[in-house]
Amino acid sequence: MKLNGKKLRELENNVLPDYPEEAFIHVTDEDEVLLLDRAQKIRDRLYPEVKEIMENTKLTFDERLKASQEIYGDLTPYEKAILDKDSEFCVLRLRDLLIKYYSPQFPKATREAVHLRILWFFREMDKLLISESITDSEWNFNRDEESPDFDDFAWWERVDNMIKKQFPEGVFTEESYRKLEEEIDKSRSEAIGQYWSEHPEQKKQFMEKLDKQLAEMRAQHD
């Protein structure tokens, strides 16, 4: 690559812009590229209608949700599968980028917690979108500050209760994190149980080894 004088001076002086260039994810797998292309064509077709719904300040949250669901419901099963799979892959790519960035900075024994926190972040962001949309809708349609009996504390309590009805454990709370931990533990236990049921001989060997280790530990304490 041939550099002009200005570029050479910038490199020599180690001059960089204040911000890096816009980031993007580069997909190379042919099947994934095809999936991404087809999903984007569907989104491009739906975007004007969805944009109009989301920016219509005359619609409540429930009305926007219903209208959006109707658009999604009109898609063919094939189109739904394309969008759902592409969205799943997009989240997985973003998740893996964060895991690759943060995991090496943490002690190896704590990396599972890192993975869980990142998974929790993506789940809670989906919930945050809904909770913020509910708040925005209530602010625009059910908040009359000019009323003589308007009670700001009561208003926020009512909105919080609406959100809690959707998400009893809350959004970005310790309880919602514990719920995710419990779900992961349950899923892991079910997977282990399924593996042992399909490999009884390996289970028998494992249990015999475990019994032997427990017996040795008891003997050391006697």
C-alpha cells in the first residue's frame, strides 16, 4: 500500500482519531451469509411498517405490541424461522465477543460466572425493552400532572406494579440473576441425567469411583 506524505506523518507521529471506525461483525461461513442475507431482506421489507408503529406516539404500548405481533403473524413459517435463527446467531456472536474479551482477564475458576453474567445481560436487555416501553406508554397516555389529585409516588408505584406483573423477579435485579442461575443448574442437571441414562456403564464406573473416594476420606478422619 502506497502512503502519501500526510499518512506517513500521521503514522510517524502516532496520530489516531478520537474514536475508532464503526465496528461490524464479518461473517464468512457461506450458510450463515445466506441466512443473514435472507433475514435482512425480510427486515428491509418490514422496516417501514414497523418504524411507523414504533414512532406513532398515538399508540399505547399494548396497541404497539398488538400491531407488531400482527406483522410477525403474517409472515410465513419459513420467514419466521429465518428471522428467529438469524437473531439467535446475532446474539450468540455478540455474547461470544464479550466472553472472549473478558474471560482472559478473570481467574480461570471464575470464568463460568463471567459467562453467566453476560448471558444474564442479554436476557435482561430484552426485558428492559419491554419495561421501558410500558413506562413510556404510561407517561404519554396515563399521566395527568394537571389533575388536582395527581400523586407522583402513586403513579410510579402503579407503573412498577405493571412491570412486576410482566417480570415478577424484576429487571437487572439480584433475584432475576438467581433465577437464571437456577435455570442453568436445572438444565445442567437434566443434561447430566440424560447422559447417565444413555450411558449406564459409565455412570456405574463413576459412582464406584466416587464411593471409593468417599470411603478413603472417611478412613482418613477415623
